[in-house]
Amino acid sequence: MSSDDKRSDAPEPGAPEQLALIRETVRTAQVPRAKPRTWRGAALAKELPVARVLVNKGALHLDQYFDYAVPEELDADARPGVRVRVRFGAGARQVRGGRREGGGLIDGFLIERLAESDYNGALAALASVVSPEPVLGPELLVLARAVADRYAGSLADVLQLAVPPRNARAEAKPSPAPLPPPHAPAPGTWTRYAQGPAFLSALAGGGAPRAVWTALPGPHWPQEIAAAVTATLASGRGALVVVPDGRAAGRVDAALTAALGEGRHAVLTAGSGPEKRYREWLAVRRGSVRAVVGTRAAMFAPVADLGLVVVWDDGDSSHSDDNAPFPHVREVLELRATHGRCAFLLGSVSCTVEAAQLVESGWALPLRADREHLRTAAPLVRTVGDGELARDGAARAARLPSLAWQTVRDGLGTGPVLVQVPRRGYAPRLACERCREPARCRHCAGPLEAPDQQDLNCAWCGRAETSWHCAACGGRRLRAQIVGARRTAEELGRAFPAVPVRTSGRDHVLESVPDRPALVVSTPGAEPVAEGGYAAALLLDGWAMVGRPDLRAGEEALRRWIAAAALVRGRPDGGTVVVVAEPTLRPVQALVRWDPVGHARRELADRAELGFPPVSRMASVAGAPEALAAFLAAAELPSDAQVLGPVPVPAAGAGRPRRPFEAPAGQSWERVLIRVPPGSGAALAAALKRARVSRPGNGAGAVRIRVDPPDIG
């Protein structure tokens, strides 16, 4: 320090003492500091100066960890599991002062801290710690990696599904203190199942039973799930319940509140809003709440000391995620049950082929009621086939045979009647009245529809058709192939003018209807719950559901029918269901006998003989023909793999959202199915991932991979 500096530091006689403090503040501010977000020249953390980071890049060739230097100022907050911001994409030549610089800012997760890096070059520094809240725990990381490997995806894509976006306001609020475990519940309606009380006792005792539960029809399944959750909490462990939609989540939420009281469980659904959902998720992550009910994304909920996972209605398409890598709730919860050694409960009023396979393989045990309890809970099911429709000319014209009309009339005397229609709208698909040839657009060959009851429009290109005639026979009159829900409601309203008619579908889904006479017309999956149960139900156009060109058509039709019929009162209370479908069909016979398990077992045997999933593992690869051929040539598939195809992929129609199985609008794609026997699924996923890494890109050369596709045609 010079003599001039010494004189400048001393205040003049009579000057305020504060002047010296101001000069010192200015001197301190002139000291060079590290440049923000690059930390150029900043000192590194004295202990564990290297941070291993997963960057938020879903590209498969970037599915790895990257090392960054930890500045000393970020040392306290840079803990494993926190969100960080890093610079990514800087070239190796952009090094200044031994520190890599440049690149764009990107989010990531800090995985671990290390004493040194195995990378020999210069490291970039962490730009910032977004929040000191650790959101990625070791168990969730292991689960996400297992899911990514199973579905040939990237860890970053899985974590985007598993960890909700940050909300600073929710994060700033403390979570409540955890409540003590509740008492073990009474068996209640679980006594209707032979092994039900024993299952609850095993949960309350800290056991890990695995069961495929075929629930009895009626309103009791939410209370039975709540009892299983309560028994698990009584053992000091956590529980997770995943349901297909918000309506089912609301029913389980109400049952859990009645069984446990307020503050013991969290609800994770998209309808909660970002702040509330993140607040609930943080309460689970911090251990304040140990029971969770939610929809698809809740399958990754970080429940502490997880003791039970429950999935309800695993056949619902909502359980399969439409975002890469397309995980399915059932498979993810199976992984959690296996890795975490916790109990597993797969429940539904129906039974999927995958559920039957879990029982056949011995991985899970069946949990069913005897025939006596089933006859009491299930309604009477009657069928109307083509023969009866042919003998009843008037009924054939109206799609409702005499038996159906009589069932509706009798049911309306005691309560609401449910009418299930396979399609929404007025007349979604049309055909020639004379020869039944489907009516198609002259420009793109897409199907014609009449959404407003008058004008004809193409469902693919949206063009109006004003002068249609049948190309096969020259006819000019149209008929509906499948009459929509609105048209059905209109017809029933004219037939029963004194009864209110309500509709429930994709545009407007009813939660419930009161226990008084009414006609409720609904599309599959949108059926509201009736207070006291429906007096009767009509299942129309059954051939349209069974005749779909898909491997799961029969299984899906039976699941839809049973889900609707389960809302009807039991046979002792006069509940009746009429299904308009050919009685000799296997799904119809399974519905009449109320035997979804037997149907699933026969389907499983047929698929085993043909080598179809779930007996085998399968992957779908789609893309432009040149890109698909190049990808298959580069892929080192397992020796026991079979390639089926290629076949054309339908393109997305103009003016509507692209469906998961469709090609982009205006592009010609092809698809192949790759099948391997049991035990080779992991090898197939690894081979597809390696081939995708060797051919990165999102343009014309990219292909779309989906392991275990729900729909394979």
C-alpha cells in the first residue's frame, strides 16, 4: 500500500466517520469478481470440486453424464439431486484460463459430486443452482434408468415425465409435519374375496404380496383400494395408487379421505394446476405425506419407504404415455415392486392378457370372488344377435330391437338407464344405403362424415362434399355405419319424450347422475356414475367394437362392456344389461358369463401359439422408407429377432391432431414390427438404442421407436 493510499484512507479533521466507510466500500467494489455464469477466475470448491450432471437433452447420443467444475460460491447449494443450469455445446477450443467457456444455457440435474473427473480436458463451471431443493433422489434415478433401458429411451426423457416443473411459490412453502401411522383397517367388503382379508393382513404386517385383483361390479372398489392403502400405512410404509383419469382419482381421493382423514395423502393429477401439483409432489418428496393417488405421471411419485403400488384398470389406454419413451404404468409399477420389494396390486373389473400372464407365470396370485358373490353383484346380461334383428324389421331400422326397447322402458320405471354408443357425434361414418360401400372423399379417399346432420365433410382433408354418389353402384343415398352418441340421444328423446336425455363424451364428460329416471347416452370410458346404480344398460353396435382391425379388439370390447355393466345394479335389484352383438362371439359369451379372467386366459393361449405379445416382446419402428431401411441395416438385432413388414403407415389428416400411430401430414411412412421371444427384450431394446445413437437426427432420416406398442394392428 502506498503513502498516498494511506493518506486517502484517513478522514480529514471534522469529516464524518462515515466517509471512511464509503471509501472502503468503493475500494472493495473495484476488486475483480468472477464473470456471472462462467465463473472465470473463480476459485473452485475445496472438497469434491467436480459435479456430474445430467443435461436436459433427450437425444439418445447424449444419454450420459457430463462433468462440470463447482465454483466455491455454489459449493453449499450444489448437492446431489438439485436442479442446475450449465453451459452446453462449447467446443474444446473455447478454453480461457483453464476453464471451458461458451455454449448455450440448459437445465440439468446434479447427480453426484466427485473429487476428480475422468475427463482430461478443461471443464466448464456450473452456471447456477436453480434451487437448493433436492428433487432427484437415488431411488427415482435408479427407476428412471431402468425405464429408459426397458423402452430404448433416454434418461432425460424419463425424468421429464417423472419430475414436475419447478414452481418457486410452492417450493418456498414448508410442507406439514408427517402424521403418525393409522390403525390397521377392518376387512370390510374385502371379505367377499376368498383371499381378501389375508391380503390386508399381509400388508398391515409389513409383507409384500403380489395380486391380480378381479374386482366385483359395483361401487365398492374405491373403498377397497383405500383399505389396502390404510393397511400399508399402518405398517409404517408408503403407498401409491395410479388410476386412468381424474374421475377415478376423485373417487379414490374421497375414499381415502373418509378412511384416513385430511392430510394423510396427496393427489397428483394434471387438473390440479402446476402450483398445487408441485406442492403436493414436494410434500411426498419431503416425506410429509406417504400415500399418493394420481393419474399416469404419478407412477414416478417419490414415495418414501414404498410398501404398496396399485394400478387400477390397466387396460385403459390412458396408462400408456404418448411421450418418449412411451412407458406404461403397469410395467413401471412392476419395476418398482421388483426393485423396491414392495407389494403389488393390479385391479380391474375386467382382466387384461398381461394381467393373466402375471398369474400364469406365478409372479402374482389371483384375488377373485366366488360365483355366489358374483351372481349377487353382477347384473343380468342378455344378447341380441343378427338373427333377432332380421326377424324384427322395425327394430333393425332403428338399431334397437324389441328386447332393448322393453328393457329401457322397464328400467326407466325405477331409475336411470345407460346407453353406450361406440362413437361420439351425430353420424361419424357414412356408407351407401344400397350396397353399404363406405362413403369416401373424391380428393383423398378419406371417410365422409356429417357432424352437423346436413353437410358432408371429409374427416381427413376437411373438404366439403356437395355431390356425392357411390362409386360402386351409383347410389346417392347415405346411411350411418355407426350412429354417434348425439344421433342416438336424439332418437331416444323422440321415443321417450317425457324422460330427460343426457349425453357424456369427450367434449363434455359427466361425473355422476342422480338416482331418478333419465336416459344417459355415453361413449365408452365416459360413463358417469349413477347414485344407487343404473337400472339397466344398453350396449349398442357391439360389432363395431369387436370388428376393429386390431389384435386387442375383442379384449378391449369386453373391457368396455364390463366397465359399463359394472355400473348397473346387481341381478337381485333388477339390474339388466342388453348387448347388441352376435351372441356366439367370444367376448359376448364372456360378458354373459361375466368371466373376464377366462377370456383373458384363452386370449393368452392364442397369442402364445402365434408368438404375439405379451408372450413375446415386440417393438415398432416407423419412418420414411429410406430411413427405415437404413436403420434396419445398421441395427445389430438379436439372433432370435423376427422382422415383420414393412407395411404403410396412415398419415395424419389435415386439420386435426396427429395420433401416435400416424405419420406426419404429407409424408409417406412405413412400419416394421420386430419380435423376440421372452428373455431377449432387454437385448432388443439395447440394439435399437445403439442403432438410434449411430443415426442421430430429427429430419427425414429419423425413425420413431416404440417398445411394446399398445396397438399393433
